[in-house]
Amino acid sequence: MNEISFKLVDKIERDHALSLDEYELLVKSLTPSLASYIAKKAIKARKRIYGDRVFIRGLIEISNICKNDCYYCGIRRSNKNARRYRLSKEDIISCCGEGYKLGFRTFVLQGGEDMYYTDSVLCDIVSAIKSAHPDCAVTLSMGERSRQSYKALYDSGADRYLLRHESADKEHYALLHPHEMSYDNRFRCLYDLREIGYQVGCGFMVGSPYQTPAHIASDLKFIESFKPDMCGIGPFIPHHDTPFAAMSAGTLELTCFLLSVIRLIYPNVLLPSTTALGTIDKSGREKGILSGANVVMPNLSPPSVRKKYELYDNKICTGEEAASGIEQLKDKIKLIGYKIVTERGDIIKK
Ligand code: 5AD
């Protein structure tokens, strides 16, 4: 069993692909020694392309108002306890100005599916950011929209779009989302974004409710075929006002392992070590980087709203998790042998 799993790691390193059954077997075979074996290879693959550089993105959480009701998410519309907020254009522009001074050259605008941000409102915000900071990339993470809307946003200057696919298994997807949300539409969005010209990010939660190794195998197979420019994976962490209460054991280790797997599937991918990883373990973010991640996304939202953008319990948003703690973050990253760089950090494709 063990022998086979090490051979599977060699195979992904060589072919950047496995069969569904092989991915499933690999996930089931996780042991500390397999994890360190694959992490070494993931680090080597990343080094060849990105050296010791770690990219930073300033995350601006523009609204926690959401029309969706995803069972796992703290800002789902049924959560009557959430204190709702939304940032104005001026708020957002001022966050970017502050971020720029701190060295950020990518701004990620993330929010719930808040109908206030119509195309004209959002296009206006994007073009204002781009004209104030033409040397910066704007990434949107605003959920499912029409192709036409994605096109308008792209034309107004948005460079990248993050939309986690959440689960590549249709039945599993349906267990995480109410009926009115459609798996097909989610993937339609991802393919539209790609065709329009965005750098596109997909991703999923590790240890989400009902998730099995077979589901993770489907996620990996999807990543292998879609080759996203960015891939956001992080541990599922329960939120006390949602129906999903428990977190499964070993999620930290599994997340790090999957970061290594994804790095080997697509060595060029931009892979964040997520806030959720930093939330479940005090050196989670460093562990993510040591498993193959090469992006961190400190929080650039106004301090007064950070706690309200609560997708899960106990989200960290101070110290080096805050954009203003960038110096601390730089020191921590340096201690593990990497270097935070202040450049746009586009994907390198050779
Ligand atoms: N735990 C971890 N991640 C979560 N997300 C939403 N709720 C949770 C949770 N409870 C993730 C989803 C979403 C991204 C913005 O945050 O994958 O796409």
C-alpha cells in the first residue's frame, strides 16, 4: 500500500496526472512520511518556476450581504445574526490607496453576492482602481454572474477572477448548497471567465461536510483538466450560526498534502496559503508555503468590518494577517527561507 502511494507521487511529478482511482488511493494513503515526500517534490517544482518568491494580495472584503444560502457559510442569507455591511466606492478606493503604500500590487475585491453591486456600480469601482493604480492587478471574487457581466467587468479592467468550484462532484455539491444553486451554472461561470480572458481561480474546502476521498479525487481531476491560473483550497471551519457543526480531524495535514498534490499537477499554479489555514494552526500559513503554496492574502479591509466578514468561526484578521502587519509577515516568511515580493505576481507560463 505504502509503496504504491510513493510511486503515485513519482507519477504525478512526471506526468502531472493520475486516474481518478489513483487520486483516491493517494488521498487515502496519507501518512506523515508520504506528506514530507511529496512536499519536497512540490517545493522543488515551485522553486524551478517561482524561486523563493511569495506573492502578496491585499484582500478587501467589500460586502457580507449575500443572496445565497450555502449551508457552510457564515454570511448565508438565513443567518439572521450576521451584522451586515457593504463598502462604498470611496471606502474601497481608500483601502487600495493604503494597500498601495504598503506595497500591494494586487487588490482582491471579495464579497457575498450582493445585488447592490450591479455591473455599472462594480465596473465603475474597477476602472477607478485601475486608473488610480495602473500598475496593479484587480482580482474579483464576487460569485456567479452572467457572461455579459463578466465581460463588462473584464473590459473595465479586471484582470483575474476567483470562483471556487466548491465540489466537482455533482451530488456532493448538492449536499453543500440549496436546490436553487446549480453545479452546472458554477462551472459555466468558470469556463466563461476563462474564455473572456481572465486569469481564473477555482478551489474547494478541505474537510467539508460529507466530503470523501472520492470527492477529493474528482476535485483533483477537475484541476488537472481545467489548469486554473490560481487555486484556493483551505480547511472547512464550522460557523456557529450554520447547520454544519463539526470539523473533521486531520484537516490541517490533508490541506497541506493537497497543496503539494496540486503543485505537482500544475507546477505553474498560483497557490495561496489561506487565512483559514492560518486560523486552524498558528503556523498554518507557513506550513502551507512549506507544502507548495506561493501566495498569501493579508486582510486590507477596514478594521471595523473585518470581524463581520465571518465565513467561519474565529477568523484571524489582526497581526500579520492584516495588511498593516506586512513587516511582521515578511519576517515570518523570511524565517522559513522565502521572500515576500511586491509585484503583480501574474502566473508564469512557459
Ligand atoms: N470554512 C472555510 N471556508 C469557507 N468558505 C465559506 N465558508 C467557509 C467555512 N465555513 C469558503 C468558500 C468560499 C470562500 C470565499 O470561502 O469556499 O468560496
